[in-house]
Amino acid sequence: MSVITRPWSRLTLAGKIVIPLIFLFVLLNVLLIAGFATGVLPFLGGLLLRIINDNVDIVRFIGAVTALLLFTVPAAFVIIFMELKLIAFVNLRLGPNRQGPWGVLSSTLHGLKVLAKEDFTPTGADVPVFTLAPVVTYLGAVMTIMVIPFAPGLFGIDLNIGLLYFFAVAGLTTIGLIMAGWASFNKYSLLGGLRAAAAIISAEIPLTLAAVGVILLTGTLSLNEIVLRQAGSALDWFVFQQPLGFVVFFIAATIEAGRTPFDMAEADSEIVAGFATEYSGMRFGFFFFAEYVNLFIISALTVTLFLGGWNAPFDIAIVLDRLGIVVDPTLDPGSLGMGLLWLLLLVPPIAILLLALPFWLLRSDWSLLKSLVVGFLLFNLVVMVLVGIWAYMSFPFVAGIFWFLGKTFTLVALFVIMRGTLPRIRIDQLMGVAWKWLIPAALLNIFITAAAIVILRDPSLPWNGGG
Amino acid sequence: MLRIVLKIDGERIVDLDPVLGYLHRGVEKICENGDWHHAISNCDPLEYAASMFSEAMPVLAAEKLLDLEVPRRAEYIRVLAWELNRVASHALFIGWLALDLGGLTPILYGFIERDEIVEMLAALTGQRVLFNYLRIGGVNGDLNHDFMSRLGDWMGHALHRIEDQQRLLNANEIFVRRTKGLGIVDRDIARRTCLSGPVLRATGVPYDVRRAHPYSVYPELDFEIPTREEGDSYARYLLHLDEIKQSIRIIDQVLHQMPDGPVMAKIPRLLRIPPGRAYISVESPRGQYSCYAMSDGSDQPFRLRIHDPSFFNLQAVGLVMPGNLIADTMAVMASLDPIMGGVDK
């Protein structure tokens, strides 16, 4: 207890953290006991529950927004790491390999570094607009995730105009970029902002038109409904019914996300960093994150519209059935009785020893401890895989998330490899591509789709059973 | 270290003004204050991507003033070093061109190529970039085993690498559209601005100092002067690829014809260059690298005027750029390939 009597300045760092926690703990306990004794806490708790019950939609909305905001940060970190590592492989480099195993922490440390930097506002900048621009850009990117279905039943909100909402809110990102370009009071920023505006306006139209083909096929704007309509095997995905639409959508999405070869808005060899030239610190970080969140959502939307969303490419149960393997994932731990306890008690140590044994026997230079550690890690890996398989078989939303994120990150990897391979296109060439090729192609796609729907589905036509 | 002031109308360039002098070190004046041997290392950083050529300036000038016969083995080693350095410089050129157009990968591939050569030359000369290898009357040190084994390795896959580069860029629609028909330097502009090197040869003029004013042992070697007719950035890019292949051909011949013998001529320890004036030129990766030297009979150069092709190639920018877009500045600048160390001296 001599710690408590020591003056604050003489405490170690750990003490400075632990001692306030002790006091806080004691205080909370006292308050809890007092609250329960007087009946205040149960009353407040009941009130809270009633409020939540009465406003379940709003609570769900707030919960979804919070979860998605929190989701974007690790997603961006993963994509940044993928970008660092994949481009390094394309370039025949090693890439980050110092921070954590394979450099997995490098993107997180990038984020922390950005947080720690000075937040600078240039003289002559339009301060309110300058401050607001990164927020608008980032929120525009994050808000679109709300309507994307991650798995059966797992989405922020199932709007019946989901696709329209997506395009409308994604347009907000452009406003943020123009705001940044204008408010920075810098020639390069202005050029970058205008380039971003020109590029995104050119891309927005073919992007929307390419999605119209899917809307014609499904007759709905709800993204959740569109995914449900692609259920079945990979052959039911709309990419096979809409190949032209998919190509147009993919190119327009690349422009929309501002990725190489269409990243002239922040062309580093020409206009320094474009709209982000004057930004530093976390304001730059918001642009930085927004770029990667944009990449994620644009890949997610492509997956949702054309690649089956969270649908698995094949039904694994049918495949197993054909192979004659019967898998029954339903597991009732209660039926094991005392056996469960023995299982939990005996299996881990025996399995660790068994997994460590070959290393210890075959690698003469490894100590027993090292083999045991490797065995422990291997055991964890095996258990994780087994639990993953069990969860995949038992819960449809786990399978949905697996396939959705798998497809999305594959597309992200494709974007990243494109960045490593292709040079940058020029702004006039981009506008030429968008207006002269993508829009006519998207219109042609709509025409073909509509004609095909009429020919194949119109009941009054003779081959459809009409007369 | 080049500043370009653009006058633009939207994205279109109306006028362009390169601002020079950010890298000016007064190399010519420094050379006058040391003796002729010091001038070699002082001239090294002029053309830092291919310093084997700029360091040849005082060497060749002094040899001409001395009327000195350089041992044949030394001449062959010089040609070997020059051509290796040319390949290194050209490999970097291709990478920079792609990088300035936004391609991240070719620069790394170019650096792999360059790094192998630079390590090889480091085994020969002791330094990676500023070699300080040529000497008045020969070269500093004979070929060694380390160098030869690295060279053998490199010769085995050099052409294959170049073909890899070609596969990445030649048929790349974006790259071709960004460079073809852009920054066209015609023969008139070339004549007015004293262009030389690949920029000139891309306009169809087969002018190469190695053939036009032969020096060293180039007359004994069999190689072609590749030319292109278009004069645009893409033609300059293709020309660099062709020149790499020709350089590899020269290296192959040099290795087969390499004579035995000493690598240094007998020169006095305190070297006094007889008074007079001499003009010499070599074909550097960027064009005609020449030098007009004056000696007053002392051991120091009286004047060493160095003509750097980058400076003259840079002049063409102001003539070909107006009317193009901002993004094209990079494609044209990179394809004219000025080395600012030589421009500002």
C-alpha cells in the first residue's frame, strides 16, 4: 500500500494508470450498490429498455452507422497493406517487412503517423470549407456502405431505392474534392479538384447507365433484392447476363474511385498531390482513408450487382453430397455430458504435444520449448479452421460474409495490380473514353437487355405461350 | 532540380519557361583551380546518370593536347565501360519515362538493370555512380575477376530483360497513346536548337559521334546507328530500346576482341600539358558530349568549356510544348531526358 501514499509525480507509468482505475472501480461499486438499494438503477434501466423498444428503428440505424464507421478503418488498413505488399510483388520488391510479421502493422502505423502530424492550414485558405472538405469526402464514402448487403440479414438498411441512394451519396465525394481543391488556395489543388470533378461527372453517367441493365433484369433498386435474385450457382450471377454492362461498370467504377490508370486528380508527377496538396495531419488522413474506403465500396457494389453479392459460387452441400460425404454440423454440446469437460481438458494438451512432436523429432536444432510453441500455434490454427468450417456450415451469415468479403477483396486486389501495371491516362483521353465509348456502350447494353426481356418474358408473344 | 513556369489556359499550355540554375555549382571554374587529374573527378557529377562520359572530357582533351597514344587494351576497356554505362542510363530512361506517366513498375525494373551494371562497374572502378575511372593515358586498373563474372552473368539475361520491359510498355495502349504523336521534334527544330543524341536520331538524322567523328576504337567495331522518322516521344522511347541492343552488341564484340597489354601509357608524374587548344567529343547517352579545352602550359587547365547535350535538348521543350496539356509536359520532358547536373553545370 505504500504505492498509494507515494506522491503522483513519483509514480511509474503503470501506477499512473492502475491507481485511478482502482479508485474508479471502488467508486463504481459504491454507486452501483447505492443505486440498487434505492431502486434508482432498476428504474433507469427499465426506462432505457422502454426507449429502445419504442425506437428500435433509430437504435438499429445508429448501431449500424457506428458499426460501419468502425468497420471502414480496419478495412482501409487491410487495403492499404494489400496495396503496399501487392505492388511490391509486382515491382519485384519485398515491400514492408519490418513492422510485425510480413509488415502487417505498417498500414496501422501509417495511420498513427498521420494522426501525430501537424494539422496545418495555409494562409489564404477558406478555413470553414477547407476544414469541412475531408469530412464531406469521408462521410460520402462511408454513408454508401449503409445499403450494401454483407450477408443474409446483415446490412445497414434495406432501402427500396438503395442503388439510387448509393449513386446520390457517392456523388457527395466529388463535392468534397472540389471543396478541397477550391479552399486550399493553391494552383495544384484547384487543378486537381477540377480534374476530379470532370472525371467523376464523366464516369457517373456510364456507371449509372450500366447498372440500369441489372435494374431491368430484377425490377428493383434494392441491393438486397438484387443479391437475392442472383441466388443459385455462379452461373446465375448477372455478370453472365450482363457482360457488356459489367465491363462498362468496371471501367466507370475505376474512374469513380480515382484509381490508376484514372488517378489524374492526384497525379503526383504533374500536380504534386492534386486536391490534397495543402492537407496534412489527420485531414489528409481522411482523404487517404476515403480513397481506400471508396475502393472498397466500389468493389463491394460491383460484387453486389454483378458477382452475386454474398451468394456462394457453388452450393458446397450439394458438392459434398455428390462426393458421398455427409457433414452434419449440428452440434449439441449438452448431449456430451461429462464427456464435454474431459474433451476440453484433454484434447488441447494432447493435440499440442502431438503437433509439436514431429518438429522436435525432425529438427535437431530446435529446443523442446520452441517445438511446443510451434505446436501450440499450429493447434490454434487448426482449431480456428475447424471452428470456421463449423460456423460456415451452421450460420448462413458467416458464409455470406466469407464470400462477400472474399469477392470484394479479390476485386480490390485486381484494382491494386492494375495500379502496379498501368501508366496514367490523360484527362482529355479519359473524357473521350467516358463520353465516346462507355456511354454508347451502356446505352447499347440497356437496349439489348430490354429487347431480350421483352422477347423472352412477354407472355403475349407466341413462343412464351401467348397468342 | 528544374523549375518550369507554365502559362496555362485550363489544362492547355499557352507558354512555357524553364528556369535553370538550381543545380549550378560552377564545375568549369572549379576545374581551372585544380590540376588536370582533379578535373576528372570534378567532371564526374556533371552527368550523374552516366558519369563515365563526362569524366572522359578532361581525359580526352589532355590526351589530344599531349598527342598521347593510349594502349589499345585501355581503349577497349574504356569502350566497354562507356557502353555499359550507356545501357544503365538508357534502362533508367525507360523507367523514368514510365514513372512520369504514372506507371510504378518499369522504374523498378529499370533500376534492377541499372543496379546490376552499377555494381559491376563498382567492382571495376570502386564506386557505383561517380566512377573516377578514366585516367590521362589509360584507365585506373585492369579488368578483374569480380567484374568479369558479374558481366558474364549480366550478358546472359540482359536482352531477355529488355524484352520484358518491351512487353510491359510497347503494346500498352495507355502508354502508346500518352507518347505517340506527342512532343514532335522535327528536323528544323533539331537544327535550330543544336539537338543531338537519341532526340536527333528520332527525327531521322543518323548522326552519331561514334560514326561521324570516330574516336577510341569505335571504327573497329561493328554496330548500327538506329534511327526513327517520327520524332515523337514514342519514337524516342523505341530508339532507346534499339540503342540498348546495339550497345550489348558492342560489348559482345569488345569482349571478344579485347587485346592484352598495359592499361596505362607512360606519362610523367607531374603532368604539364603543352599550351594549345583542343576540341573533343564523345557520344553520351544523351547526345554529343564535347569539350573545348585551353591549356597555358601549366599543370592546370586554363579553360575547360563543356558542352552538355542535356542543355540543348532541354531547349526543345519550349518549342514543342505549347498547345499540349499539362500532363504531356511530363511525357515530353522525360523523353527528352535532360540530366540537370549537366544542364546547370
